[in-house]
Amino acid sequence: MTQPQLLIDTDPGVDDALAILMAHAHADVAALTVAAGNVGLDHTVRNACRLVDVVKSATPVFPGCATPLVRMPEEDAAFVHGQDGFGDVGYPEPVTKPRDEHAALALLRLTRERPGELTLVALGPLTNLALAVRLDPTLPERVKRLVIMGGAVTGQGNTGRVPAEFNIGFDPEAAQVVFEAFPMFDLVDWEATVRHAFDDSLLDAWLAAGDARAELFGKIFQVARAFNARHERRGFIAADALAMAVALDPAMITRAQTRHVAIELDGRLTRGATVVDWQRRLGHAPNARIVLDVDSGRFGAMIARALGA
């Protein structure tokens, strides 16, 4: 069977790291395009290069947008991922170096070179993708499939603005540009990732049985794991990994609903909220397949393989 062909837009980040390890274990990865999000762009680019080193790949890394499209963010996620996004382990500079081409331009070029071949997996704020769409509105026509990790479809987000999820809340305008531009995409939201959390004991078993990839992930996850324990988040929430699993194996989806989804751009408390027309009241064409449940066994097996377990 031919492996999936992926183009990954990301902001590594601990959960992005696991997703990127999964991608390299199960697919061909055309490139990593990188934005600021979990931490600043210098850190996210460095972390992407570090991951390419670990998997011993030639995957190119393209730096992108250092800020959102319109407003500066009110928060990043360094308090979860560490100040460098990788648990402040203190890794040396990676051998892999980023390319000179901007991420948005790389997204356009790669999809022109391989029209209809690449599944685009968006794991962070959608700034790079929104900029690419504004530069070339025909981009969605060349993407085989778009999978987005973002949103909180019933308003149970994970940011200071209660309904908003981090990736969407970091750059709501970019998210709205992308949601309007693509006629259909798969949406893996924060609430779905919480429902599909794994027991901590299972993660420990994977880490113990794994190779150098498991060693890296175990180290960089320590700050996030301590944060989860302090905030009584139960289990191992593998957010970006779930979106990656859906991108790699769409047959693992066991329940989904197709609806129109938009982003709230105003509101002191609601900016960045994911607004779903559940009852189809507005008459807009559906633009998102909202992933509600997946086969957890298949998902876990993909993580285990990505860690070398």
C-alpha cells in the first residue's frame, strides 16, 4: 500500500512533536512549515529541526509567520510546554537547518508541484495557511485533504477565553480565512482529544519499550505532564497526535458530523470560539467534518509505533 503523502503545518510544541514522530513512522512527509504558537518562532523552528534530526530524515523545514495576522496574541503555551516548547531540556542546536523560503510560499510551491497528492495537516495556529490562501485563493483546489487540529465545538476550550481552543484562539482571523476558503476539511477539536486520552500507565509502557524517539518524548513531556497533574487533567491527552492519526488513517473515524463551522472574531469572552451550526439554521453549506470518535486501539497502536514501542 502506498504511504500517505503529508504536508505538515505546525508549531512544535510537545504534542506537535508526537504527531510529527507519528507522521514519519507512517507516511512520507514532504515538508514541515512552521509558525509561532505554543512558543515563539525561533523555538518552534528549532524544535522542528530537532525532530527531523531524531527521525534521521531529510524533511525540509520552512519558517513562517512569527505573529498572528491581525492582533498580537494574549497568551502562548510556554507554561505548558516549557519556555522553549520542548520542556526546557536544553538540547544542543540541531544539525538540520531551516530553509530560506517562507512557509506560506513553500505551501504554495509544493502543492503546485504535486497537485492533488498532498494531505495538509494543520497542527498549530493557521497563520501560514491563511497567508498562503490570501496569496493564492486556488490553493484549496490543489490539496488532497485538509485535517485541522483546533477548536472546541461545544465551547469547552483550553484558553483564558473560556470557549476558545488554543490554536484557533491564537489567531482567530487566520482560522476564519481558512474555514471560509476550504470547501470541506476534517476538524479534530480539543474536546475530541480529551475524550480520547490514554491512561498514564499506558504512556509509561510505551516510553519504557521505545527507542530514541521515546526517550526524546519522555524528556520533553515532563513539564506538560506536571502541568496536567496540577490542573487535574486525567490521562495522556495526545491532541495533535489524534489529528495526525485521522490524517494517516481516516478509516479509524467511528463517528463524525458534517456541519458549517465559523470563528467568533469579536467578544471580550468569546473571541476565538468555534461556532458550529449544529441545527443547520443558517442555511450555509457544511464546510467541516467534525470528528467525534475514533477507534482508540488503532490510535494507540500508531502512537506506540511512532515511539518505537
